[in-house]
Amino acid sequence: MEMEESFDAEGSFDDASCLSPQSPGSTSPARRQNKEIKETKITINCVTFPVSASAPEQQLLKPNEWSYCDYFWADKRDPQGATVTGFEVLLQKQLKGKQMQKEMAEFIRERIKIEEEYAKNLSKLSMFPMAAQEEGTIGEAWAQLKKSLADEAEVHLKFSSKLQSEVEKPLLTFRGDNFKKDMKKYDHHIADLRKQLVSRYAAVEKARKALADRQKDLEVKTQQLEIKLSNKTEEDIKKARRKSTQAGDDLMRCVDLYNQAQSKWFEEMVTTSLELERLEVERVETIQQLLRQYTTLRHETDMFNQSTMEPVDQLLQSVDPAKDRELWVKEHKTGDMRPVDMDI
Amino acid sequence: MEMEESFDAEGSFDDASCLSPQSPGSTSPARRQNKEIKETKITINCVTFPVSASAPEQQLLKPNEWSYCDYFWADKRDPQGATVTGFEVLLQKQLKGKQMQKEMAEFIRERIKIEEEYAKNLSKLSMFPMAAQEEGTIGEAWAQLKKSLADEAEVHLKFSSKLQSEVEKPLLTFRGDNFKKDMKKYDHHIADLRKQLVSRYAAVEKARKALADRQKDLEVKTQQLEIKLSNKTEEDIKKARRKSTQAGDDLMRCVDLYNQAQSKWFEEMVTTSLELERLEVERVETIQQLLRQYTTLRHETDMFNQSTMEPVDQLLQSVDPAKDRELWVKEHKTGDMRPVDMDI
């Protein structure tokens, strides 16, 4: 026994009869009186689910994995009240992931610009003539210190260049242009299968109503025969009975077609949601790898930067005031002959 | 015997008789004829030197040290033709040294500005909202990566702050304001001693001329007596002889005063040039130390900068797509009840 229940919805469900609200238990009064009805299934937005209290409990398809294929069967409402399928939630996650990559790449781009500015400033300063006249060992150390800024600039330019090629570019391109097309394909494919389900469900409802009508007709005609109310012959009753049976067959066929459509949709849901799950794992792992590349480049940069100090340290080590005096005195001395007393 | 030789010069030597060019050997013709004259000394700009060929060779006051006190006795010409004393060359070196410090401090100031700009840019970028919606373990790693830019900014601000207090400021202040005053004092003191020498030399020349006149007068008078040319008495000759002797004594006194002045100047030259030498050693050693401080700060900075990557690396290590899926699915799942076939 099924309980049909539905919600107002928009989009692909507009034309489905399962959308109009119906009170629970819309079976014929006769049946209601005859048995205690245990509703074990419920159809929501044309998808049929077991009622949660019914046994046996479903096992997850992929226990302990929090897999997409286990948790997105039902539709939900978004904050505006529109119906959103579980699959659309998964799809949105993937599209948002692409947006995240793009924003991360923008962030890296900004870092690149900062590094290039820094490098440019260091490079310019390294060429300023401050204290260019300093000579000797102290002059050499100073000159190397100034040059080291150009070396640092080089290091930062290399950093920014690698940031571009090894982090920014991959972030922008690892989901190619095909990604959005693929997502659209999945979207349309699954949506089409839901639409089919909706129309098959409409057919079931129509067949169910037709059967109810046929059954009522048969019942009325049988009652009339019994109380000899009309001149209906047994022939009429046989005809009514045949139509009723046919309507029952039709209903069976419609239900069967509905169940096939639902199974098809079910299979595609499992396959596609697992693909989206795989894509998400791939996205997270790729981002992890690219961000690790970022930290590696930062480590390298700091190390190369440190090494620009080596020649400066060496020359500072060699600073020798005595040697500098010798060099300077040799160049600038005016005379080593000392004055002597004048004779008369 | 001395040879007076002098050069055109400006400044403190304007009033000295030793400035007018004189041909070598300006002794009286009589003397020139009597002996072979060996010039062993020469006076240049009122300072008296041995002629280089004469023995014994002077030993340096401070052998193997290229000491200022050994090499700046003579004057020289600057490119414009003006006379510059050896001492002035030494003084200029010290004043230029102060200029060098100032320029080095300016260079450091420029570095400080570059670092502050870099820090500001990193700090701003760390607050940009790119990919702020990324969640789970990958979201945490990303958030930490962004934060690390603020940590880097902190490192560079600290660097620039220490550059200011430990390098720039000392470079600007280690020769205090008194330095220029001290240099002026030395300059005037030594220049005054040279001026004294110039006036003592003028006195010597004057006395020398006076003696020559007295001697000539005596000679003339003696000759006249011999040829009984005049009615000059022996009394006149005795007078002439007395004046001649007095002129000789005057000359001796003037030469003595000159030599005293020269000795005084000599002593001050040695003392002061050694002080300038000491100041130069101090200057070079101080600059060496401050530039070493610069390289130390650079080393530190690169190390601190590297350490900003540690928390990022840790969080990247912990990235777990499965965990992220669990977190996300728990929050966004729509329903775990799977569809079942519809019953009739």
C-alpha cells in the first residue's frame, strides 16, 4: 500500500499530478473500512521511499564512507523555498569547487605582484650610489652588500616566476574547460531521468484512477443486478468486469514502467554521484599538492635568500683596517721625508 | 748649507718670502767661487727637508705600518693647482668618512622603507577573502596559508625595526656632533703652527739678508782701507765688523726660533695624525660591526620567515578528503533512505 504525498514544487515537476496536495489515505472508503492500512511506502516528488518505521532497515551502499551515493536521495528546499534535488546539491559543490580554485589562483596572483614589486625595489636600491667612494676591504664589503640586494631581487623574481608556473597556472587549469560541460551533461542527464519518472508517475496515477472508476462501475452494476433495478444483463456485467481487469493490467504495466524508470534513475544517481565524489577527492588532493608546492617554493626562497649573505659575510670577515690604510696611504701620501732642522 | 726653493701657493703662505721663486744657489758669488757647494737641505713652503740623496736615510717612525705619521709631511697640489698640506689630506679623509656613514645610513633607510611596503602588502593580502568558503581540512590549510602572509609581514616589520635601531641609527650617530668640531680644532691648531713657521721663516730670510748686507759692507770697507782709497779709520772697520757679528747672532737666533717652531709643528703633526689614524681604524671597525649586524638580521629574518611555513605544512599534512567528505555530507545530506519499487 502506498501513500501519495507531494509538495508544491517548481521546475521539472510542474506538470506532475503528484504535486497537488492530497490528504493521506486517498484509497476508496470501502477498503479503508475493511483493513487496517499500514503505509509502508511514500512517494515524494514522484520518487518512492519506504516509510522510515518499516523493516528491514536499509544498509548503506558504502558503509563508513559517508559516500555521496548514500546521502542524497531526497529533495530538499532551498532558503527561497524552491525544491532542490540531492543531485543538484552535489553538482553545486563541484561548481563551487571550481570557483574556489579560481579564487585561490587570484590570491597567488596577488602574491606574485607583491613579490615582483619587492624585487623591483630591491633591484633599484642595489644600484644607488650611496657610499660608492668607500674603498679598500671595507669598500668591497659594502659594495657586495649593495649587490646582495640585486641577488635577493633575483631570488624573489624566481619565486614569483615559479609561483606562476607551478601554483597559479595549475590552479587555473586543472579542471579544464570541459569540466563545466561535463557537469552540464550530468545535470541534464539526471534531470531527464527524473522527468521521465514524473511522467511515468502521472501515468500510474491516471491508470489508478481509471481502475477505480472501472471497479466502481462494476460494483454499481453488480448491485443493480442483485436488486433487479435495471435491465442490465449478465453480458453488461461481464463487459464491466473485463474492463476492470484490463484497467488492472494497465495499472500493473504503468507501475512496472514507473519502477523501471526509477531504477534507471537510481543507477545513474549511484554512478554519477560516485563520479562527483571521485572528482571531489581529486580536487582536494590536487589543491593539497599545489599548496605544498607553494610552501616548498617559500622554503627554497628563504634558503636562497640566506645564501645571498654568504659573500657579504666573507668580505666582512676580511675587513682589515691596516690593509685599507696601506692601500689608501700608498695612493694619497704626499711625502715620507721628515722635516729637519734648518742650518745656518 | 741650504737651498731655498719655493712654489707659488695660496692661502696661508701669501705673505711668506719663501714663496717667490728663486734660482738655486742664491748665496753670494764669493762663496760660490770658493767651495764646491753640496746642498743637503731644501725648504719648501717654509718646511725644511733633507735633500733625498743625502745620508743617512731616515727610518720610518712606524715601519711596516703605513702609518699616517710617516707619509704626509709634504704639501701637494690639488687638481685646481692649490696647495694642500698632507695634514689636510688626512683631515679630508676623516670628514669624507663621516659622509660615507651618512650615505650608508641612507641606504639602510631605503631598505627599511622597502621592507615596510612589503610587509604592508603581505598583511593586506592575508585578509583578502579569496576561497574563504573552502571548508574541512583543506579549508583549514588554506586559511593558515593566508594567515602565514600576516606572519611573514610581522617578520619583515621586525626586521625593518631592528634595521633602524641596530644599523641605521648607530651609523648616523657613532661619530657624534662633536666630531666636526674636533676636526675643526685640529685643523686650526695645525694650521696655526704652520703659520708660525711661515713667519719665523720670513724672519730668517730677513736676518740672512741683513747679515749679507753687513758682510758686504765690511768687505768693501776693508778693501778701501787696503788701497788707502778713503779716510776710513780702523774705528769704522771695527764698527762694521761689530754690526756684521751682531747680524750673525741675529741670524742664529732666528734660525733657532724657526727650528723650534718646526719642531712644535712636527710633534703636533705626529700626535694628531696618529689620532686621525686611530679614528679611521675605529671607523672601519665600527662599520664592519654594523654591517655584520645587518647580515645577522638578514639571516634571522630568513629563518623566522621559513618558520611561518611550519603550521601550513602541518595542516597540509593533515588534509584528508575522506574526512572532508564526512563533514560536508553530514552538513548537506538530503536523505539516506533509498527509493524502492512502488507497489500496486
